[in-house]
Amino acid sequence: MGQLLLSGPVSKAYRAVDSHATERLRRWLCKKHKRPGQGTARYPDEHLYDVLGLQRLSVRTCDLPWAKA
């Protein structure tokens, strides 16, 4: 039971890192291509992950040894 609780804070941290990475990548792409705005419409999450190959850390939480029962 205690081992299951360990994956909670890790998941939250990974989601925060994922969110920060997508935001920064969008900003960088807009600046690189000289596009105004935040880029959320031009570069949706699916494009960043599926086309550009950005990796999701939050999905990998289930692969951690202490997350397996």
C-alpha cells in the first residue's frame, strides 16, 4: 500500500514538467518561425508529441518499479 502512494508525487511532478516543456517548445517554435501569440492553435499537444516527437514523462510513471503492484 505504501508503495502505491509513492507514485502520486512523482506523477504530479512529471505532469508539471510536461506542461512546462510543451509551453516552452511552443514559445520557441513561434519565435523561430516569427509567429505572434502563444502557438497553442498552431502547435497543439498532438503535434508536439506525435509529429515532433516530444516525450511525455507522465505516461512513463507506470514504468517505475515502485508503481507496479
